[in-house]
Amino acid sequence: MKEILEYLKNCGTFYVATCDGDQPRVRPFGAVCEFEGRLYIITNNKKDVYKQLKADPKVEISGMNNGTWIRLSGELEEDDRREARVAMLEAYPELGGMYNVDDGVMTVFAFKNGKADICSFTDAPKSYTI
């Protein structure tokens, strides 16, 4: 988990794919943190991505870093606890300009049933379970 967290942070931007009915949707994300041993991402509960995650929690994440790439798949579940939102803003204080833990808009999702592969063209993939 620590390696996956650091990898995604080092990507800077990673891409989250969701389902919108029969249409896949992909968008860039840039914030990920660990809270209580779980991997979290943040979004705004007014966005389409939020609605898509609530309708179908299955996601895939992909990102690249130094000639390698990650594929992370699993399900996300919303964590409405204030402590989880605080952990995200502590990890990314710069998000404080967009979000406030008590604004009713900021929401965080935690991975469950996740698996990840970090791949390259030259080395065997490294596989992880989240």
C-alpha cells in the first residue's frame, strides 16, 4: 500500500476511469492519501464523477512515472467521516482553497477490493492487493 501511495503521488496526475451507463469516463486526479490503512481519493459531490461512483463504485486508475505505469482497479466507497476529510486536507493543504472539511461538498472515497500492478517494458510487473 505504501508503494502504491508513493507511486501515485510521484505521478502527479493520474487518471480515474468510471462507468456512466455503457460509456466509460476518464478524468485526471492529483490527490491521494492514506487514512487508517486505506487508500483515499477526493472529489466534489456536485460533479458527475461523484454520481458515477455512487451508481457504480468500480474504478480503474492509471498513471505513469519514470518509464513505468500503474494500473489499479477495485471499488471505491464513500467515507463521510470528518476525520477522513481532514486526513486528505492534511496531506494536500493546497486543496484548502477549493475545499473545507465542513463545506458539504468535499467528499472522499476509500478503496476496497483493490489490486494494482506496476509495470514497465523491461521488468516483470509488481502486483499488490489493497
